[in-house]
Amino acid sequence: MKHNSLIFTLFFVIVSQIACATSPVSQLLERIDKGASRKFVLELDDSGGLDYFELSTDRSGKIRVRGNNNVSLATGVNWYLKYYANIHLSWNCMKVALPERLPAVTQSERHVTDIAHRYYLNYCTLSYSMAFWDWQRWEQEIDWMALHGINLCLDTVGSDVVWRNVLMKLGYTRAEVEDFVAGPAFQAWWLMGNIQAWGGPNSDAWYDRQLQLQRRIMKRMKELDINPCLPGYSGMVPNDAAKRLGLDVSDPGLWCDYRRPAFLLPTDKRFSEIASLYYGEQKRLFGVAQYYSMDPFHEGGSVEGVDLNAAGSAIMREMKRVNPDAVWVAQGWQSCPHPKMIEGLRHGDLLVLDLWSECMPQWGCENSGWYRKDGYGGHDWAYCMLLNYGGNVGLYGKMRHVEESYYEARASRFASSLKGVGLTMEGIENNPVMYELLSELPWREQSFDIDRWLESYVRMRYGDMQARYGEAVFQKTLEAWRLLARSVYGCPREVVQQGCHESILCARPSLDVTQVSTWSGMTDYYNYEDVVSAARLLLEVAEATEPCDNFRYDMVDVVRQAIAEQARRDYRRVVQAYRLRDEAMLEHATGRFLEILDSQERLLSSMPQFMLGPWLQRAKSAATNDAESRHYEWNARVQITTWGGRAASETGGLHDYAHKEWSGMLRDVYRPRWEVFFSSLRANLAANRGRCVLPQLGQADYYAMDEAWTKAHACYPCEPQGDAVEYARKAFDDVFGK
């Protein structure tokens, strides 16, 4: 009997170990560091209740993580790595060698959250950052999501396949489909109903690629208990649908000089038919979802002639037909969702993402420019941080305000319907500190000291610097971050601007440049000397240590920001020299400005995350032939320069919306602009010597310059061109002196 009992016990242990080794979170650990899963004991408790994770150490010295689902387990693993092992997994570094023996959890730690939805992505992210991702890059991102507690993710990959098939079933030819579906780098705005066709056509190989990619994405998300949020059907149809299909539609008007797709009126007898076609095809290809994203009339779409109440009811009705338990996820942005559209919907069936909570909350916060007295009418909502626009490069954040305003929302009269937290940036792979902060909020029951949190962030981000290099090195690093926290990351509550303090090096030149993109709304809310001092401190530390990947990334980013700040001041000297008609001063000032630009170009060539090459290479790698490669490269180049054709770029204001302060862009896009501008300044002074008033300075055709670059095919390196520390020191010394 004892013999049988021993056999059973051994069998149970072996089965448990095999199950642990093959669990999704164990596999995630193996992708971080081969053999890492053997250092953890993962215990899945599927008894229900609120999401939670527990950390402890078992008798064998392994780290025990217990949680109620795989996302909770992964969040617990990440919490342990950050706060016990001083390991920070971020976009710039998702692989790391774990210590042979992990630090013990001396006292069991438990975190519980009543925030049911931890949402991820903006439609724009899927184009500005993810347009050409392959499975390897998506796999890494899904790991990042799980580690950061994300359990609901917008997933639009393969939506073009669904629409192609639906339109062909409605009688459209394959060629006519391409007059509707947007190209790879512009599908976000097509799916939001802003544009159609721009960036296309798409090849059959592209559709096949996206179909297979989406199936792998959804499979992995579901393995890790992340709910994919698929685009639902909200009435979008091609512009010619009234004539071609005899449908009763409204015209939502223009978006940045693009004609929007038409809106199928809910009273049309074929609304249900087309919605059923859409959901049926989506189900056949990818299955049924629990969450569907829909944003009709996004960003100013005209609702003239539309019964909004009927439209909301029709959209909800068709979604519920495919899944009675489904939830409509809507972006709270500008006037959307229109109150009339959602007032008749049942509570619990709608989740509104308060997309820009850190600047323009709509959930009921009274000191907001987008104030809604009744919030979202009792519907569930999520506190979201937008932070980044266009995937622009730059340090920025409202660190203290984000923490404070989240807990203010939790204590407000709208707290009972606060069901989510969301990361809704337009572009990722920047400002990791802000996303780390927001992703922790659901797991912290009470408000906390941001200064103490920042100190812990420095420890997790760079490892135990005190033990390795001494207290002085750690204190210098911490002081650098304190300077950043009170400057670029200390944007005040009342300041509303679209993302980072844009680099003037990327701007279209003129005599009154204040920002790069049309809607930036930049404000000088901090002392730029703080950024320069932070850069200097990080460089001093770099010379005294062996910087880790995280440190090198941050050091380059901070030095880049400092140089961009100085360039803005040197630009003002150029303008001053011109207005004083001082030709010698102008020659010196313009030369100095270009030297700063060249220093920035060289600095950024030392880090792949700040290089143009990887962006273009990823686009070309999605191709199966030369024609596709050229087309995808054109998509990638257009998105980060003109964005659209001349009308959309100039009249619509889209040029440079997605500008990138990258090596390669500085040299071949931004420098030629400034050279032309400086030449015109010098020529104008020379031609008008002795005159009382300088004539109006002519404007170069910057669109034509950028468009020529979008059609070129020069290759750019993907690997670092030198040592980051060496290049950062050289660039800093060149700009600020030794």
C-alpha cells in the first residue's frame, strides 16, 4: 500500500512538473531566459473572483507565483523580477540572463485588483508602430502585454481579409476591393472610417500573410488569457455603396481632405444582412470574440441625417447576434461616442475608453476641456493614458498627475462605473517609465509616493547599482531621473499638448517655427537646463560603469533630448541674425545649427531603436517580391513624412504628423530642408543689402522634397554604427562643450 502511495506521489509530482513546463507562462519565461521556468513554481487558481497574484518562496528556494489566470501569473512574475531581482523587461530589452539563484521573497506578498479590464492599444498604434510586424515581433509584444497585466487588447490584424471577402460576396471585383481597403501603413484610419484606399492596393500575398499572422496572434492571446478586441461592424461601407448596392447611406464628410467611407443608415433593410455577412466571415476566419471595437463618426464625422439612437441600437443588436455576451468597446474621443448613440444601451454592454484621461478626460472631471457633466451616462469606462502621438520621438509625461488623477477618479462619483485602465498611445517603444507607472496602477489599492516609486524604478531599470558600483553612482543616476521627473516628465495638470516636446530639427523651416506637427500645441513647461544636467549625469555614470541595455537606451534618449533642446535655442540665433541683417552672424549660426543636427544624426546611429533602417527593413521584409517590397517601403516612407498626397499633407495638415527623430531621417529628410532654408536666408540678405525693409521670404516646396524621398530606395543600416556611450559622449561634448 505504501509502495502504491509513493508511486502515486511521484507520478503527481512528475505530471505537475510537466504541466508547469508546458504552461503558457512557463513558455513565456523560457523566451526571457532559457531555463528560467525551472526557477519558478507557477500555481494557477481558477476558482474565480477578482484578479490577483501572490509571491512567496517555497522550501526548495524556488519562487512561487500564484494567480487566478495566466495574465495574473505573468504579472506576478514581472512584479517579482522588478521588485526582487531588479530586472526590468521593456521594449528595448525583452531578454535577460536571470541570476543562478533568485532572491527570496522573505514575506508573502499579495496584490488584488477590482479593475476588470486592463486595455491595450489605439487603432493608430497598429499602423504607426506595428504595420509590418512579423510573428516574432508580435510574440514578443504579447509577452510584454501579459507581463504588464494586459487582459484586453485591440486586435485589427487581418481585418482587411474580412472586408475583402465580404465585398466580393456583395459583388465587388477583386480590383474594386482595392478602391476601398487601405494600404498596410494606413489601415488604422480606414478602420476608424476616416479614409479609404489610400496606401493600396494590397496583393494576395499580403492578405494571406495577415490571415496566418492573425490566427497565430489570437491563439497566443487566448493561451495567455488575453481577450482580443476585434473590429465590429458599425455601418461602414464604400463610397459607391449607394449607387453600386442601392443602399441608403449618409456622407460623413471629409477627414483631413480625405473623403470618408459612407455610413449605412440603420433603417436600411440591408443593414442586418451586411452586418451578418461581416460577422459571419470574421467568425469563419478568426472565431467569435467577447469584445468588439466600433467608433462610428470618429474625429468629426458628420452625423447629419442619422438617427443616432437607432444607429446605436442597430450596432449593438448585430453584435449581440454573433455573441449575446459580447461587449462594445468605444473610444471616448472628442464628441464620440455621441451621447444619443449610447443612451439607450444597457449598462454592462458598453465599455468606453476615456482615451486621453491625463489631459482631456470626459468621464466627468469638471476641469476638462472635454467635460461631460454626466460622464458616459452610467456606462462602464476605462481611465486611459494616450501620451504619444504619431509615434513621435521625445521624452514626455505627466508622471505625478497621472498617479493623482487616477485615484481621484477612483474616489469620484463615477467610480462605480470605472472598470478599466488603458494604455492607448498612438505609438509605442518610447517613454517606458510612463507605461510602467500606468500598468501598475490597477494593482496598487491606494495612492503612493511618486518620488519613492521613481527610486524603485531606477533600481529595477538598471539593476543593483549600489552593490556593483557604489552609492555615489546610484545617487547620480537617481538625481538624473529626479531632474527628468520635474522637467519633461513633470508636465503640469493644466497643460494640454499632443505628446512630446517636438524636436525642431524635424520641423519644416520658417522664421517662426514653434512645433513640428500641425496639432502639437507645445508649451514650454519646463527648464531645458534640467534635461541637459540629467544627460550630463548619465554620461558621468556611464564612464564609471558597464551600462546595461536599458541604461544605454535611456542615456541615448536623454542626450538626444538635450541636443534637441539646444537646437531650438540655436534656431532662435539664426532668426535673430537674419532679422538683424548680420550676414557674418547668420553664417556662423546656420553652420552651428547644422553641426548640431549632424551630431544628433551620429548619436542616434548608435542605437537601433533610433534608426530609420529597421523601420524600412521590416516593411520590405513583409514582401514576397520586388514590386511588393517597393510598395511597402513607399508606405513606410510616406507615413513618416508627407502622410498623404499633397492635398491631405498640406491642406489637411498631416505632413510630419508621424515625424521621427531618427538617424537617416535627420541626414536625408530634415537636413536638406534646413539647407534650402538657410540658403534662401543668405541669398535674401545678399540681394537686399541697403534696403530698409526685407521683403517676404519665399517658402520652399517642402512637400515636393519629401515626396521625392518617399519614392527613393536608398538602403539604411539596421545595426548600430558605433558604441552608444562613445557616441553619446562625443555628441554631448560637441554641442555643449567638455
